[in-house]
Amino acid sequence: MTEPLLIADLAVVPVFVNTGAALLPALIAGLTGFVTILFKPRQLIRVCREKPLRPLGAGAGVIAIWLALVWMPTGAADEADGAPSADRAGAAAGAIMTPEEWVQLARELTLADRAGAGATTSTAPALAASGDEALYFRGGGTRSGYLGGPSPTKLALRWPYSEEYAMFWSTPLVRGDRVYAAWCIMDPPGSYGAVVCLNASTGKRIWEVDMKDATRDFGGFFSSPALTADGRFLVIGQGLHPDYDSELVCIDTDAGAVKWIIDCPLHIESSPAIAGDIVVVGAGAVEDTTTRLPKSHSDPEKNENPGYVFAARISTGEVVWKHPVNDPESSPAVADGVVYIGSGFNGDAVTALRLTETDDQLKAAGARREIWKTPTPFPATGAITLAGETVLVGCGNGDYVFQALEPAGAVMALDRKTGKVRWTQSMPDGVLGPIAVVDQTAIVPVRSGEVVALDLAAEDEGSRVLWRTVARKGSRVLAGAAYTGTHVYVVTHDGYLVVLDAAKGKVLKSVYVNSEPGEMGMSIASPMVVAGRVYVGSETGGLRCYDDGN
């Protein structure tokens, strides 16, 4: 009964009051949106630099509407019943942009770039020719970084893709005619970044996602993307090592838009793994640089969250389970309903967890989430590699930035079902990057600068090393190698892509992937070899594609 009376009363109010009441919220919304973008300097600078007429026109529109309200005549209504027609109301409403539309001005610049590149966002991504499976860090559990095709050795630059000041620490993922990658720009005391989709042949951008929502930028990315088996959804961790309050992000690859975000009180440098509709990842601790103990967000003198592993449904963004694991910076691998992940500082272990069951299901079955846990001699921050029934993990006492006073590392081979140690191979320094496996040969990147080939079938430590090569004198190797079976591709910390003969470890070719000298020595993205091309991220040279120049 109340609603009809309200409508009747409104019918006799002068048109000025009606129109003003309709426009005032919209005007406030527009002004709010304008203020919002003013306080987002990066978006505002980009808008003003690339499309200066847009913010000027939008601001002029708000002023014009304000003037119209001030001098609007208060004559009789145009319509017989004193209320504006639907068409007129729609036109009035359409004159004002919502806050989201204001902020969208900056995002439209990206769309304009895509259109200029001749790309569309509505085309479904192409899938692999056969054996369509979920892809994750280094292509999957073997971490080979190789998805078929020739092994290029000439390393002719096919295309570079760069963003000003952006560092590509994330390892690219390639499927069909698309390349997915993420970048980071340091903006002390914080950072910001984006996920991009490029045409694999040309390097032209198809889409870029750089905002969590209409008002919040993404921080920098270190984690590498994972892709569902149908190619529809990309999942990636967010945040850098000192960051709290980061996210696990799912992106619709067709629309180039965020599907869902799962908030995390820590950071997710771990690269997620996918099995069906489940994605699993580690949330790493923020440690004190001196004690290596997890520090509190609000009180540096107190210890806080040491880290955890969690799984979520890709279709809904629902968290299925969480399990405490100390500093799981390692990238997990999944097989047969089990997830394997390393535990870093204050953990020094590899843990196997049941993947698909919820906590209630495990409780009803009288089972635990943890299947086994095996100690490692050093922090296990490297990605887990699966080689048949063997779990391989690298570990060491150094990290990406600091070398230990007495460097040491190891590769461990564990039984996949029991976690029992099959063998341990000592290394001269930490193994930070993933171990790449093809057949019975493993390629190990060592922080000292060596690349070591291991025979996984060897019975003793003395005969296990097939060869060891210094990739480049004076350089460290922080990233994993790509291994095609005939060639090995490795990136040195100072920005050189090096090709080795896989049979003897002989260096065949090297190219500088950075755009200029003077980098910080943080080239840490592992290369991918797909269909006769090498895709590699760099510190100052963007994301690059090399081939044989044919």
C-alpha cells in the first residue's frame, strides 16, 4: 500500500525537484569516481598522457551538469502526469558515469591498445593439439619447460614485449597461440604488476589485467600462472616476499577479466598447480631478515603466521581446505589426488597432502590431510618435480639475494608413496629453480652458476653425475632450466640465455636478454621451449621470444 502512495506524491512534485533528485546521486557518483581516479596517480598519469581529451571531457561533463542544475527552469512538466518519461529518465541517467565507469577510463586504454594490436578478447584460446591437460609452472610436474617441437639454437629474436620499468620474474606459460605471463614494477615501499596475454607468434597483446577491481591495483607478481585443461581459466598467486595481504587470482582468459580473488594474509610467491577443478598453492611466511623467523604484521617483535597450503575450487573460488606448513614458498606438484610441496625456512621438509577431500570427508574416513613428511637438510624452497614414482626436490642454504657464508645444497629423491629417501646428491650451493626431467635425466640449476645433469637410474652418488657445466663464468643460476632432451636452456642471474648440448653439457650459444646493462642481477624467470621457440622473461628486457630465424 505504501509504494503506490509514494508514486502518487512524486507525480505532483515539480520537474526540477524530480530531475534534481534523480541527478544528484548520479552527480555525486560521478564526482566520487573523479576523485577516486585523482588519487590513483598511475592511472591518472596514464590517462592524461595517452588520452588527454578523456579526463578533460569527463570533467567538463560534470561541470556542465552542475551548471544545468543551477540554472534549470522550474516550469511545468513536459509529460501529462508530471513525471519524466522513461526515455527522458534514461537519457538523464546516461549523462553521468558511475564510479566504476570513471575508473574504467584507465582500463579502456588497455582495450584501445588491444584493438590497435589487431587482437580481440572474445576468441577462445587455442588448445594443444593433443593431450589437453592443465598446465602449470614449467608445463607440469616434470618441470621440463618443454612442450614439444624443435630445439632452436640460433636464438634469433622474434619479438620482445615490454612495459616501462617492468621486470618479468614470472615464468611464461604457453598454450596454442597464446602466451601468459606476469610482471612486476617496484615502486618502493610497494610494487604493482599485471598479468598479460600475448599472441605467441607476434608478441602483440591480447589483454592485460592490472586491477583487482575498479579501485585497487595489483601488486607485483613473482608467482607463475597455471591454466585449466580447457584453457578457460588462469590462476596465479599474488605478492612479493615482504608482502602481507595478497591474493590468489583467477582470470577468465576469454574476457581477460578477474573471475574471483581469494584473500590471503601473507603472500603467494608459490606457483599454483591444478588438478581438475581444484587449484592448490602455498602461502609463504614473511620472515625477519636477521632471524628468519616469521614476523608479525603489526608488531615486528612478535612471531606470526608461519604459512599454510590451501586448495580452492576454480569454478567457484571456494576454499576447500587449509593446512599449516611452514613457509611453503615451493611450487607444488599434483598427481593421483596428492599434492607435494616443499617447506622453506623453519620447515626444511617435503610434505605430501591429500588434495581432493574436504576436512569433513577426511574426518568421516578417519584420515589425516598429511600423508607423509620428510625432512630435508636445508630449506626446500624450490619447486617439486615428479619423475614417475619419484619426488625430486632441490634445497640449499642461500636465497635469491643472499649467498650463505658456507654455501651448500642438495637434490633429494623420495619415494612418492612413502616419502622414504631413495638418495641424496650434494650440490656446491642451493638449488632454487625447479629440476627439469626428461626420461631418466634430470637437469639441476645450482646457485653457484653450475648446471648439473643427473642420471636418475644410477645406483650411487659417484656415477649419478653425467656432466656439470658453468653456464657463464662469474654468473649465478637462480632459475630453472628448460630441457628438450637434446638441448638445455638456462638463464643466468645477470641476464644471459645460454644453450647447452644436453649430451655433454657444452655451451653452444648465449644471448643477452636484458635491454641494457646495470640490472640488479635478478633475472630469475625460467625459459619455456614450445614449437621451435624459446620464451623467456628478463629483468630489463621484457618478455622475449627467440627462434632459429626461419
